[in-house]
Amino acid sequence: AQSVTQLDSQVPVFEEAPVELRCNYSSSVSVYLFWYVQYPNQGLQLLLKYLSGSTLVKGINGFEAEFNKSQTSFHLRKPSVHISDTAEYFCAVSDTNTGGFKTIFGAGTRLFVKA
Amino acid sequence: DSGVTQTPKHLITATGQRVTLRCSPRSGDLSVYWYQQSLDQGLQFLIQYYNGEERAKGNILERFSAQQFPDLHSELNLSSLELGDSALYFCASSASGVTNNEQFFGPGTRLTVL
């Protein structure tokens, strides 16, 4: 069975500082990986996804993530954050089996950007 | 705006009651997912429908049921409500049923059980 662990429940950071939100997964098969963002009082929206190919994935709003198969990680990074990046970020995994249609979400990491 | 609509936006009801949450997917999307988000449990996948058929099941209680209609809208029925069912319920849709598709989330229905 798949699982996703987001290692930090909250990450406070100053504006213009770099940030890394950590995500580890476990799965017995190949996976697809996603990062979603949830702004206050809104639904989730996709930041980026890894399906195959290059392990460095670039997404919207200057975010990027690196797939590391040996460490089963998919950490999200941004070199310089803005106040508007304050939100909750969810890592998600789904397997590549044709019979597996579930996407499992992590518990979320609340990013709080301070001025 | 994701293109996914959910009604109602807020729902307040009493324990033991039954409610129905409605979701209209993005135009052309065949797959609908339901999630429950609460402070203690996080975002939990409940169930997925694809083109009218149940495709995957997650942590959905027996008191909960869902269906997807021929026009592709979906309803989530919650019965014998308990205080612990208070949560934000999200619907999401995707173009197909395969797991590499992006899911587009609606704004959610906030259910409060008193």
C-alpha cells in the first residue's frame, strides 16, 4: 500500500528566503507524484507533477520539486518566497498500475511567510 | 476558478440527520472524486466515480454513499450524521480515470453537525 509522509506540519520562513517542504513516500510499484497548494478558504490546485523523465520538475509560481527514487522523496523548493505563498501544501502519490486509481495525500505542510 | 462547482457552500444540520452534497465536474471531465478534510484526519480520499461507475474506494464509512449520474454530476449522501462528520467535503474532477491526471478541486462544502 502507498503512503505519503510530509515531514513538517508547519514551516515558518521570512519573505525572500528559500524554502524546502519535505515529502517522502512508500510504494511497492512505480508512482506518479504531485504537489498541490491550498490557499485559505479555497480548494486545492496543482503546483506540479512528476510522471516520468527528468527528475527535476518545474511548476507554477516559481516552485520546483526533485524526484529521488533511491530516497523515495519528492521535496518541494522555492528559492525566494513571497507573502502570497502562505498556504497549505500537500504532497500526493498514486501508483502506475492500471488497477490503481487512488491518489493518496499527505497530511499537509502549512507554509507561513513572514515579512 | 477550477470549473468544478459544489453546492451548498455551507450546511448546518443535527446529529442523526441525512444530507446530500452535490458536485458538477469540469466540462468534459469523466471522473469525479470525493474527499473529506478535517483538522484531525487531514485530507482523506472517500470515493471515485468514472463515467457513472464506481472506480476506487477509500476511507468511506458505510453511512456514506455516492453516485454519478448520466450527466456526470455526482452526489455524496451522508446519513445518520455524527458530530465527527463535521468537515470540509471536496469534490474533484479529472479528464479520465487514470492516476496521472491532474485533479481539479471544487471550493468545498463545509458541513457542521450540531
